[in-house]
Amino acid sequence: MTLVVDGTSIEVDDEGYLVSLSDWSETVAEAIARSEQLELTPEHWAVINVIRDFYQTFEHAPAMRPFVKAVGLALGADKGKSIYLMTLFPDSPAKLAAKIAGLPKPTNCL
């Protein structure tokens, strides 16, 4: 499968995750978000940056519990809550944030 961004075809898997993490850019993130019916706000970007930092540190995308903890440590306890993250990334915040951030699907998420 492919995602076309600014005339360039980018390979994604059958769930929409990037096949090559090096294809990620903010423009690609915006395109993935649009495909998920999301418009990214500064609040989304703050969380996307946290999950990308987590990936750089631990070399895997976090499942929900460590994701919530990482967001809380980076952005404050008021944002480190599942309810807050679900308002930004509905259904499965860890999976959706990872997808938009250009990361692999978290292994502990269904």
C-alpha cells in the first residue's frame, strides 16, 4: 500500500504504518492524521514529539501504560492521563500516536 504526500508515494503496511521510518516528516504526519480524520494541533504535536523521543531512547514504540507515563513526565501530570490522550488520539492512543509519529505499531497493542 502507498500514501501519496506532495506527489511522492510512501510505502505503508496494511494498517497504515510506515514501512520505512526514514520516510517520516511533519508533512507525512499531517497526511496520516488526515487519513485518520484528525487535524493536528499543538497539543497533538507535543505528544508526537514525546513518543518519537521515547522511540529514540528505547528503540520501540510504547504500549499504553509506558506511553501515559512518558507523556506525564514530559508534559505534566495533567496530560499524563489516558483520558487526555484519548481526546487527542481516539480509540487507541498509543497505536494512533505511533502511526502518526511514523513509528512501528506498539507490540503490546492489539
